[in-house]
Amino acid sequence: MKHYFTRFEEAVKNNWERPALANFRGESFTFGEFATQIARFHVFFEAIGLKKGDKVALCAKNSARWGVTFFAANTYEAVLVPILADFHPDSVNSLVDHSESKILLTDSDIWTKLDITKMPSVQAVISSSDFSLLYAADEAISQANEKLQEIMPEIDDLLKRHFRPEFLNRIDEIVTFGRLEKDAIYGIVKNQLYFLKLVFRCQK
């Protein structure tokens, strides 16, 4: 029997441009967009040191983006801690704290009602509304997020070119970079290698 990760990879590969998730009369994601967003989360998780088996709390209203965040944590092999979006903020604080979650994925409006001081194990809070970083426990996490945003255009192009060869001949612009320090180059190469590993795994 195939593991559902394998079935998911096959679905992405075979339905890249078809709809995968959608809100009623609202935002939607193709399988390709779905996979790309998951890959972004994986790179961020790795950059901040999240390990397989670490806890990731998810407290958000049902939506297409809820599905993206759910699969992002699940396919990273983190332990997902689902929390109902209509729970009282104090209950959410307690559940996240008790679960020792390192990352909290939540709606922006829910986040405004929570108290981060009551969730000391949380290193980062990500909005499930727009995938922005709402909270970082230290400057290193903020910098990791900034670097990810900088290289994402290249990574998106890499994924598209790999899955769809016709994209090879559709270069819209050339992006040039200033001189990078050794540590920055190492980080970018590490992220690119991770993406290639993910892409090649999908094509097996």
C-alpha cells in the first residue's frame, strides 16, 4: 500500500495546473501553487531549525490556506497540534503552551487576541491568512524569513522549469545580485539543494 505522501506527490506531478484547493467563490490554488507554498514552508522550517517530530500548532478558520498550512507541517513530518479557531484565546494560549509547540500557524485576527508571553516555547508565528511572519522569537528567525523572501522568485522559477520544460524558454527578466558574504552564499546553496531534493523526490 502506498504511503499517502507518495500519493500526494503523484497528484501534484500529474495535476500541476489543475485546481487543488479553493474557498467558496474565493481564493484558489492549483496543485503547482499548492506544492510551491508547501516547499516555501519547508525551507523556512529548516532555516529556523525545526526538526521532524517537533510540534506545530494550527489554530485557524477553515480555508484553502488552512489546507496549505496543514499539509506543510504534516509533510515536513512535524507533529501537528490542531486547535479549534473558536476556542477562547486563553484556551489557545494554554493548549499551545502545554503542547510545547515551536511554531504557531494562525489567522491574523486570532493572533491579535493571544498573549505570546504565555507561549514561551513558540519561536515563530505565521499568519495562515497571508503566510506572513507575525512573530519571531529572535533576530535570526526574522533574518531567515527575509532571506527566504529574497530568493523565492528564483526558487519558484526553478520549480516551474523542473516540472514544466516549456518554462525554460520563457525568461522574463534577469535578476542580478550584489556581492554576498560567504555565510549568505552557503545559506542560499543549502536552500537550493533542499528544493532540488524535494523536486527530485516528487518525480520518482
